[in-house]
Amino acid sequence: MTKTRLLLFDIDGTLVNTGGAGVEALKLIMHHRFGAKDDLRDIEIAGKTDRAIIRDILRKYQVKPTEENIASFAEEYIHRLPLSLSRSRGRVLP
């Protein structure tokens, strides 16, 4: 029997409200990677995929958005996101 994988994503805030956990995880990564305390106000996040957001962040810090750099950043994001989610007041939307 073949396993089926279901991936859910929510780029427009209709399924979940994470209470800002994603942005907080991104801020932690920026501090870790670039030594920056960045509020991300100049990066458009709403309605964008994680990949597009990561690409914009890398460009901002003058890092080439290669597949390798995007994947490395995304891996760290996936690693840090559960902690940020556990600290947020996120919720599933009706």
C-alpha cells in the first residue's frame, strides 16, 4: 500500500492564526545568521510563500538566493518554528 501525504498550507490566514510565530522564528534566524535584530517591517510577508519570504530576506542581507541557501534557511526555519508556535497564542480558525 502506498502512503499518501497531505500537505496543508495557509498563506492567506484562512485556516490558522499563528499569533506571529512565523515572524518570530524568522527574527531568531536573522539574529543567529546575521547578528541582526530585524523587525522585518520592510519585508512583505502577508500572502507569500515561505520560499518567497526567505528569498527576499536573503537578498536583503546580500546573500544569493540559491537553492542551497534557500533550503538551508528553510531547514532552520522548520527547526525553530515549533518553539515559536509553543510561545504564541495561535489558534485554528473556524
